Amino acid sequence: MTNDIEVLQNKNLSLSAKGLYFYLKHISPDGGLVDIKDLIESSASGFVVITKAIDELAEQGIIIRKI
């Protein structure tokens, strides 16, 4: 399990990915599924920015992306 400090210090993550990580922890503290449509609707960021942040987090093994 990744801790918050590791995420903040991870230079392979953009600020968007780091922010999304903390937003996901806030809206789903138990680690449940979150729909990408809900993320897009709750943000000024569009599909491309959000999916890129999700991909970054998944590539680092921080989240699991289910399709």
C-alpha cells in the first residue's frame, strides 16, 4: 500500500495525478470503485487530463484501473 508521503514525493507523477490521488481518497476512503464520468463531471479538467492522471497513478501501482 502506498502512503501519502510517497505519492507527494513521487517525481514520476504530475501535480494533476497527485491531486487526483487525494481527491479519490477523499470521495472513496475505503478504496471503492469510482466512475470516470463522475470525476469528469466534478472537475474543470476534461477527459484527457483525468485519464492521463489515472494512467500515471496506475503505472506507478498506486491505483488499479478497471475497464
